[in-house]
Amino acid sequence: MSDQQRGPFSDMHDEFNPKKLDVLAALREAYSGAWNNLGEMLRLIWLPGSLYLAFSVVGGVLPLNGNLLLSVLVELATFFLWAIVSVAWYRFILLGAKPEGAYQINFGRREARFLFVCLGLVMLAVPSLLFGGPPEFPPAEYLRGVIASTGAAGSLIGFFGIMLSFVGIYFLVRLLLLLPAVAIDEPLNVRMVLERTRGNFWRIAALSVLASLPLLIVVTIVLAAGLPVFLAMVFSSVVSIFFAIVNVAVLAIAYRELIGPPGAMAADLDRQDTV
């Protein structure tokens, strides 16, 4: 192992086994890197990030339930803006890409591919939302009513639904590394991702949960403090920016350690023995 000092988001292939993700090392690098590079990463996304926060606050404060069109527009706006923000951060962490000048809103083919992959991952979570969703989630409540009306067959349907939910979550977690891949213009090499994440399901899941846990604690404290709704929403949104960077960073680090440096997926597809 080299004695050379390494900075956050630096190549650490010789520091822990790339076949088994070191969760604590990845978390340390993600948090220290997010803190040390906070100013630069905010500069990259200040415009789409500000709009994202604005739409998030609007979605949390305004009574959108009575206006379906407004609700859809707000959700779509945040979805598209999050793609722009995420792609910029992934490219900064993995490629060191820094657009000159103020970062402008640029939604192109790269961001569209990112959204496509996001939607595919969401589809893997659909069974768990339908069969294990909360009572206030209308599709889940409706499905529970349908299953209850089938009598004895309902138990069997519910069992297969739960099994399908576990399978969906299992592949969802392992395929999360497709997000940094498309952000840096790698081909969609699902086979390679599944190969390289074999045996790392619990590590990737733990990494994602532990990266978000402090945010949940902070938000809980803010809500318990009894602040006015608007102030609580604004404060929670601002705090969430830092943890959003951390969540992007942990997946980028996991990608680098398990999949390899930029270009690894394209090189794998060019192999003669690749089907």
C-alpha cells in the first residue's frame, strides 16, 4: 500500500478489496469528500439546485391534492432537475468534470438516459409498493381489497407478491450502480454490474441506508422543534443538499470500487468472450 496521502474522491483501489465493498471506508470518503468539495459541487448546480429546492418547498407547502395538474407539474419539474443535478455531481466525482462558468440548466441525451435508468429502477420497486405500501397509498390499499375479496386464494397471491417484492428490491439495490454509469456516458452493461455486485447486496444496501440516516435524524429533530411549517421545510431542504451530495458520492465510490474506472463497462463489452 502506498504511503501517499489521498484526498476525498481519489482512487482508492489499493486501499480496500474492490470485490468486497468496504462500507465504512466508502462512507468516510463520501462525507469527507462532500464537506471538502461542498463549495465546488454547489457551484456546479446552483441554478438547477435552487429551482429544485423551490419546487420541493412548493410541493410541501401548497395544498396540491386538489389540483392534479399542478401536482404532476411540480413532480415532473423536480424529477428532471434532480437528473441534471445528479449527473453533474457524478461527473465531478468520477471524472473531475467542471463546466466553465456558472453551471447552466442543460437537459440532453445524457440526462435523458439517466431518467430512463431511474424509471427502470423504480419499476423494480413497484411490487413492494403495491404489496407492502402504506394504507395512505391508494394502489396498495386497492390491491389489499382485491386480495381480500379472493378468499383463500388471497394468501397465496399475497405470498407470491411478497416474494416478488423481495426479488425486485434485491435487483434494485444491485443495479443502483447503473446510475453513475450512465452519468459518465458508459454503455448500459447490466450483466457486468450484476457480476461485479455479486456478494455485495448487503454492503450496498447498508451504504445507502447509513448515508441517509443522519438526514432522517436531523429532519426529525427539526420537525420536533415546532418550527413554522415553511421554515421547517426550508431548513430541511437546505440540510438535505449536503446529504444529497453524500448519497451521490457513496454510489459513485461504490461504482469505482466494484465496477472500475471510467471506461470499464465499454471495455468489457469489447471483450471477445462477451456475449
